[in-house]
Amino acid sequence: MRRLPPLTALEAFVQVARLGSVKAAAEELALSTPALSRRVQALERFIGRPLFDRKHQALEINADGQRLLDDIAPALDSLNQALENIQSGGNQLRLRLAVMPLFATQRLFPHLGALRQRHPQLHIDIETTPYAVARLGEGLDAAIVLAKDIDPALYAHELDQDEVYLIGRKALLDGPQGLTSPQELANHTLLLHRDMALSFDAWKEAVGLPDLQPLAIDNYDSGQLMLEAAAQGLGIAVMHASHFNESGDSRLVRLFPDTRVESPYRYYFVCRPRALQTRAVRIFRDWLISADI
């Protein structure tokens, strides 16, 4: 049998290839950047050819690297699943799911009890990684993501269509200085989620003010923190209608309620097509759709 390279080197290569960043891959594997780079270099020495094109501080996977990734990623995923099966004694089904925290708390977790009753053998490992799509098939079986569109190479099921709301604390409407027209947003700070960067542009176009510039834009990676920041008067959150409605926060109001703006973003359930061959993914996908989460 031909000698194989260290599994740690293969794992490092796949993470860098999936995430497109040595730094991000090092964080996922809890390694220093130099240590991860050494593992990738060791694999390249073993193979006898480079797997990435090195451009300044960046790595870009080349044709040989892509071919290797396509061949070994499914094998590593199967190996990981085999280890999980033997550790559980074959009595459990396990799903490794990435989900955005706000979707999880508002829409997913309230229904997971019903899923557990229906499929007690299904257990779910949940992550909130920002690299969910890149890690599908390597560390993750499926993900629920917020996006404008999805890579056609992936399986995707659209979970909703929503509107863009401007959400602020009630005091913004009080008194003679209360907010009454969109033009007055020039005097306010807006809060934008990094996964909904174009949502305010869509709102401005809908109200006929494409050149409107707020006082400032503060960027967040947490919808929960955006809602709390808006409630504390730190800015006006640009979010989905469901985020506002599900929050039930009496401190918050929807601003300009007569304005209807369809969001360019959707929540999707996504996975690699081959993942649908596993029972855990199929059970969760079918339940998610039937329960209309």
C-alpha cells in the first residue's frame, strides 16, 4: 500500500482551500498561522508540486489543488462520519449545522423540541461560524444562511421572502423633533449587518432617495446586538420584518411603516448535494420545510 501523507496535513489543506484564507483556517483548527502553513507545505512536499499560487500574502488554489480537493474532501467527510458512528454505537444520527444566531433564537430553537420528539435519535451540533458555506462538506453538513443568491453547485432551499424594515427606539417618534421623513436619516446613525450590506441601498431606491447618506453607518455581525443597540438609541437598525416581529421588544418601533421594500436577501437551507444522501441531513431538511420555520 502506498504511504499516505499525515491526516493533519490533509485537514489543513482542505481548510485553507475551503476558506480561502490561512488565517481563517488556522482559527478553525485552533492553530497558529505558521503552524498551519507548515502543514500545507509538508503536503506539497509529499506530493511534489504546489497546490496553491502564492500572491503576496494570499493563497489561491491552483488546478492541481482543486483536483485534490474534489477527490479527498468527500473521503475526509466519510471518515469523520464513520468515526462519529462508531463513537455513538450506531444509535444516533448527528447533524453538524451552521446557523445565524438570530435565526436560531427566533425561529429555529422554539421548534426543535418538536423535532426531538419526532426523531429522538437525531442530535444536532450547532455552530455560528461566518464561514458556513465554505465549510460545507468539511466540518459542516448543512447551514442556514442569509444571502442574495447561492452557488448553483450547492443544494439550496429558500426558506422565506421578507421586507426591509428600519427599526429604532420609540423615542425617535416623540415630540416636535420626532423623525417624520426619510431625508432626516441624514442626521442619524444606521446599523447594518455584514450579511445584509445592500439592504439600505434597496430601501433608499424604493423611497426614491438613492443618494441619501446617513450621518454614519455602524457595521455588526450579530442581529441580536443590532436590535439591542437600536433599543438603546445607538442607531437605526436596517433589518428584516421577521427580525422585528419576532423580537417582541416593546422598546422598538418600525419607522416609516407605509414604506414597503422587498429585501434582496433570503434565508436558505444549503448543503452539498452529496450530503442529501445522509439520513440526518434529509430528516432535518424535510422537517424544516414541512414545519415552515
